[in-house]
Amino acid sequence: MSKLRRNDIVKIPLEESEIPRQWYNIVADMPNKPAPYYSPFTGELLKPEEMKAIFPDSLIAQEMSTERFIEIPDEVREIYRQWRPSPLYRARNLEKLLDTPARIYYKYEGSNATGSHKLNSAIAQAYYNKEAGIKRLATETGAGQWGSALSMACNHFGLECTVYMVKVSYRQKPYRRSFMETFGASVYASPTTKTQSGRRILEEDPESSGSLGIAISEAVEDAATHDDTNYSLGSVLNHVCLHQTVIGQEAKAQLEKVDEYPDIVIACCGGGSNFAGIAFPFLRDKLSGSKKLRAIAVEPAACPTLTKGVFAFDYGDTAKMAPIAKMYTLGHDFVPEGIHAGGLRYHGASAIVSQLYDDGIIEAVAYGQKTVFDAAVMFARAEGIIPAPESSHAIRAAIDEAEKAREAGEQKVILFNLSGHGYFDMSSYDYYFSGDMIDVDYSKENVEKSISRLPTIK
Ligand SMILES: *Cc1c(COP(=O)(O)O)cnc(C)c1O
């Protein structure tokens, strides 16, 4: 492969034939494996049979796998071709604006129809469920990106799709709902009166603006109580992180073409899947000792799971129906303020990302939303893409690292994941331009209360 000259190029090409053929499972290379899951009902080790009520065997196998590589089915790879390989850009205008000696690259996952990285896993999950004879998928969505991705994937494979959408986002983002309905999904503002979990929340707080934890409870309950219906999650779980590793594998191949390797890899972190996607294939080199690099997960100050949470066993959802995982958590019933990065409002984080963080293999940082939008607008004006509020957390950190490199006079190579575009988030931009946007911190008191209700396991 002939090298491209990095200073002549803005968009680094990759052939369709270079779409990865396997997903990379970092569990194979971790010094400390993520803890197994426990049953929310018995507090005992979760048996694969218990997962069968809501997941197909193939995904349960991936969830528990310690194999280093897992084959991507041809049917999935075929659909990936519609938008993959996704572009890798050099942010030359941003570099100039910052007057930094750092070279900044970003992988753009907003180039597919749903506008975020989530389609990478949605397609795979819909495929495996279809293969298992399932008729309908139930899921939750925060900001709407996951619901959009799963709606499109279900439509492709002829599955029905029921989406429990966090109420605050349902109100803020009506076009997301229209998007999902265009692909045939049924969308409900969560908490709903359709499920026991939803009704219980509404009894306590009829004005509840919802949370991802609550919406997950509703979707899990829906799936568990219907034989032909499975549950699908857009982040957090090992198999979701696994599916996203096409991002980092492609980025690695693209950087190789310009003879680069990142010193720093950055992504925003809600449940951890896009961070996993871009970082894990590089962390493989760090874990094997062949490369040194920093990987930084960026979270909102209003929901600072890694930087302010505890590493403990906790429920994946508010109603204690999802498995108990050992993860960084703010407590399963912690409900963060309604910030504009709705996709980053989850109380916990991927068990794998959490373990890597606890082992000091990765870093984390948290930012308030005003400084995140400052970075978003700066990036948009320099690079011509309006980023999702979630992704803008990664941009903030990338800019800060580039400025540090300038102060130190260091030629750092910075890679970040632009997990999605912000074209459905223009009302958030309006709000920012109005000058009324405020930085909301998390409530320490609420976190302490919530953490006092962590489960005990046997
Ligand atoms: C959902 C979402 C996120 C957060 O989810 P992760 O699983 O942490 O990646 C980040 N960015 C965008 C654009 C999203 O849609």
C-alpha cells in the first residue's frame, strides 16, 4: 500500500473491501476481565437462560465471549457498505484556528441516514434477532439516535419496533419521533402507562421527565412479557461495544495510509459504546505493550459517571429489571438534569469501559455544557459539520489537548470520534445562542442517596 502524504490530504480514503470482516473483542486482551452479570431478582450469578427471555442466543454468546475476533455476518457487512467505510478527516482548519502543532483527526460517524454511530450495532442486533425468529424489538431511546437507528434496522429486516422515548427528549425533538415513525416504529413518551414500571414512576411523580434508566425498564418489561418480542440496547452491553469496533479498526487503517498513529484517542462517553468503538482497537496495542497512547472518555458534568461515580455492582435500570453489572455508577435511580446531550444521561457505564478505567488503562474527564457548545460552534465554523451535543464533548477535550500541545510545543497526534451530527439538535444550538444556557452540575446529595441503594449480590 502506497502511503499518502498527510499534509496534502483532508479526507483519508478507504476501499469498500477494507470494511472490517471481524469485530474486535477487547475482553480477550484485558488484564482484569469485566465482572459477570448478576440477576436483579435473585442477586445470584446471571444464567444465560435468564437472558433468553429478552436476547437471542447469538447475542448472549457475544456478550459472554472471550474470543479476540468475531466474524461479521455477510448480511451485516453488506448493509454496512451503504455508509462504511466512514470518512476520516484531518481537521486542518481547526488546527490552524488553534495555531497548534498537534495534528487532529476525526472519524465521522454521522454520515449514515440516522446520523450517529448507533446504526453499526442496530443493524447487527436486528439481523441476529430476525435470524432467531423474533417478530418485534422493544427498546428505549434518550436523545432519539438509538431509536432512529433501530427503527431503520428493523425496517430493513422486516421486524416491528417499539420505542420508549425519554419524555424530555420526546418534547425537545419531535423530528426524531417523525424519523422513527417514517421507518414504521411505534414511539411512546416514557414513562408511559403501558408498563408496570412506567405506571409506578408516574404514581410517584406524575411530572416525571423520564430518564434512560426508566425507559430501559419499560422496554425490558415489554420484551420479557411478550414471547415474540426481544429487547435491544443501544449502548453499555459488551456486544454493543463489540459491534462498534468497526470504527476504530477503520480509523487505524486510514491513519496507517498517512503513516500516523495517535498519541491520544478521545470520544464522548454515555454508556461507552462509541468510546469503545474508536478506542478498543488502539488499546489492543497498548495492552500488548507495542504502543503507548492515552484514551480519554469525555462525559457531561451533569452526569459524571466515571469521574464522580463509584465502581460497584448496580442495576442497569431504574426498576431493577435489567441485569446487575459491576460498573461505574451514580446509582440506578439517579436522574440527571435535562441537559442538551440527552444521549449522555445514563447513570452507569459499560462494564468493560469501567474496568479499564479502574485499572488506569484509560482516562476520563467531565465538562459543563456551555464550554461544550463553545467547542461545537468553533468546530462547526472551522470544519463545516454541525456536531451532535454528545459528540461535542469529545471536541472540547480534543481542543483542550491541542492547546496543551501548543503550550508545550509538542507535535501530538490527536484522534477523536465525531459520533454524530447535530442537525436534529438545532433547538439546543438556538438555546445556546440565546445566552440562556446554564451549566448544570450533578447533585452530590442525590448521588449519595442513590448510591446508598446499590444492590447486594451473593
Ligand atoms: C448515543 C450517542 C452517544 C452516547 O452513547 P455511547 O454509547 O456512549 O457512545 C454519543 N454520541 C451520539 C451522537 C449518540 O447518539
